[in-house]
Amino acid sequence: QYVPLHSSLIQVPGAAEKDIDGGPTVIAMAANLMGSLDPSKVLRINTDHYFEHMTMDTMIGRAAHVSLLDSHGFILLLFFSLFAVLE
């Protein structure tokens, strides 16, 4: 996994709330990143990929990004999900 899921989703993990050393920093980073956004305009799409062979591309997430860009269905889903926002 290239980055922790909570990091890629800009969410605060439960452990951060109990961590007195690094927790406040993680909470502040998430708040700063999401603070100026309108929640009604945030679209979160979670995807799950299975690759038969482990390569450097699968380890760093490049293969997952490329597979999304190659997916006609995903591009349509993304476009029509954002249509109202882009109007």
C-alpha cells in the first residue's frame, strides 16, 4: 500500500486522536486540507484493484492509476458524477 487509506482520503484515523505526540499534527493537516472545501462538492470514489503479479508499478500505485485512466466505465462514472459541478 503506497499511502495509508486515511491519508489518501484526508481523514483523521482514530489512533491520531489518542496520540499526544503526532496526533495534533495529523488532525491539523486534515483540517487545513479540508477546511476550505465545500463538503457538498467533494466526491470520494474508493476503488479496489487486484493485480496478479507484484511489480514496482503495483507497489507504488502507478498500475492502479493507469487502470483507472484506461477504464472507459470509470471515466464515464467520473464525468457524469461531476457534471453538475462542472456546469
